[in-house]
Amino acid sequence: MLKGKVIKFRLDTGKPAALSAEAHARLAAIREENIDCSDIPECSEDAAWYRPGPITTVTKPESR
């Protein structure tokens, strides 16, 4: 774990990163039945999906 470094990344969904031809070919070659979804919990039909509000970041002042 890196101490003292914070790396922030904001995904721009309006301009997704372009895939290389090789990466696109690898993704296209994956068959759906070979994708392991066993670790995804089941979701009931009446589950409510919502978009959470803004995330608030709280920082603690450094002690002297």
C-alpha cells in the first residue's frame, strides 16, 4: 500500500477510452457462457435501484 499518495480518477462517460484493435479482438472472442458471474449476488424482481447523492469527503487535519 502506498502511503501519502492519493490517486484520483474521474471517468468521463461521454468520452470513453478507445480500445486498441487487439483489446477489441480479445473482448469479442469471449463467449458469454465463459463469463463467471457466480460471485454476483442475486437481485429480486422488486429491488429498488437508485442513484446515490453526491459523495462527501471528510478530511482530518494532520496532527502536529
